[in-house]
Amino acid sequence: MTQAPNANLEQTQAYELTQQIQQQLNNVVIGQPEVVNQVLIGLLAGGHILIEGVPGLGKTLLVRSLAKTFNGHFSRIQFTPDLMPTDITGHALFNMQSREFEIRKGPVFTNLLLADEINRAPAKTQAALLEVMQEKQVTIEGDSFAVSAPFMVLATQNPIEQEGTYPLPEAELDRFMMKVFINYPAADQELAMVAKLSAPSKEDYLAQVKSILTAEAVINLQHLTNQVTTDTSVLDYAVRIVRTTRDWPGISRGAGPRASLFIVQAAKANALLNSRNFITPDDIKTLALPILRHRVLLSADRELEGVTADQALAELLAQVDAPRQ
């Protein structure tokens, strides 16, 4: 398959490319179409993704496959309690021969960074990602170094194990555009996956992924996403949803203004994935849960009742009037 040109993309061409990416990822990461869709939305919208799920569901394979579709650089960091911030960002090293300090850049200088089990490292190590996630740059010894575009952090955490983990601080959570849940595949999908991997002539999953565009083309897709039309009434709908979280019964802490911006950006990406140059109230409503679920804190009473953030937000969304299309 030929690579896409790096010239400015038309909407039709952009839709075809994103469909090809989705198809390739779904062929490799079997049984996770919603996760694939949300990760691709994050890439088009220039956001970062927090993926929560038990081990063995293909999170690393998904990120490696996505990087391969556009010949992007991929780095993986295994977060552990003894991981230091400089192990992520890099550090200054004294060269004995030149008698000068040299900058050794860390694995954060990549296109797609997989922060595996991010909650296994203490807060000071997690904080090493704060600057690069917001500013797309890293400061080492007082000098700032930009990371390559496109840049995206995909972090994973295990929802079951609590021993030896450190909760992500609010500032870190707020920088993730979406929190995505990855669950077990359906029975028929799991059977198909096992049969495929157990075949005598099985092929490496990653080898099946073809490079269909360039990093520059991804940047053009992001620019095209930004150009999607946003009606004032739909923008107002997104803001009203976020503001309602701040005084909704059962939610003790609501979402901040960044959530409003992220909902609109993600809605633009979703419109592009559906071959539209405008966003709709359905785009907003569809993406509200993954964007808000890690930004709200339930009251103690609701938690004792066993209510989840998704359930509380679903009740909220049902009460916020959407504009007529």
C-alpha cells in the first residue's frame, strides 16, 4: 500500500486514511473497536489517553501498531517504584574526553510514548510527564528541548491491583484527554484470536500492520480536525455539561474548563472519522463519558451506594438538554 502524500489532505482523503488505520488496528487488536476508535480520536485531536484494564488485553500491541501505521517512533517505559524522573526525560552527562556536559535525551523523545502501569511509580516520577504533556517540550538542566510531532502519551494502569501503586495526582489526570476502559473481548472474538495465534503458520501480529501514511500526514490530519465547524449551540451544550458536573447531586468535585475544550476537540475528531466537517450534539454526548469520568469525584454517599462515575454522569447527561439539530 502506498504512503499518503504529505500535502494538505482533503476531507474525503482524510476519511479514507482514518478508515484504513481503524481497519488495520481492529485486525490486530481483536475485539476492541471502541478502544481503537477512542485512541484514534485522541491522536487526531492531539490529546493523551489513559487506558485502564487488566493485563494481557493488547494495550502495548495497540500502541506499537498505531505507531507503525505512520512510521512513527515508539517508546515504552515500564513504570516501577524505583523509576526516576531522569529515566524518563533524560539528563546531563559529563564527557570526560571533551570536558563538557552533554545532554542525553530520555525515551520521552518519541512520537508515541507508552507509560506502562503508570501508577506503579511515585508522584515525583509521574510528574516528569507534566511538562511534556502540556508544553510538548522537556526542560533538562535549564534548557528546553521540543519533542517531535506528532506526540502522544498513552498510559496504562491496572484497576485491580492496589498494593504498591500510587494514585495519579489531579494535575496529571487532567492532562489526559480521555480515560478509556479496555475489557475482555466477546467469546467469539476471543476464540478467533486464540485460533489465529495457535495456527501452525501464524504470523507476527505486528508484521501485519502496514505503513499507510507519514508523520507529516498525521500532523495534516490534526490540522484538518481543527478546521471542523463548531456551531455555537453545540459549543454551549458541551460547556453546560461540564458546568453541570460542578453542582450535580452526588458529585463532590466537578470537571474544570479543560474538560470543555477536550470535549469539543474530541468531537471534531469524531466528526472527521465519520466524514463530516461539523460536530453534532451526538458527538458531544458520545465522548462525554471517557472525557469526564476521571475528572469528577463522587460524594462518599454515592460511593457507598456502589454508584460509579459513569452511572452518575449518565444520569447527568440525561438531564442536560441537547440543542436541536
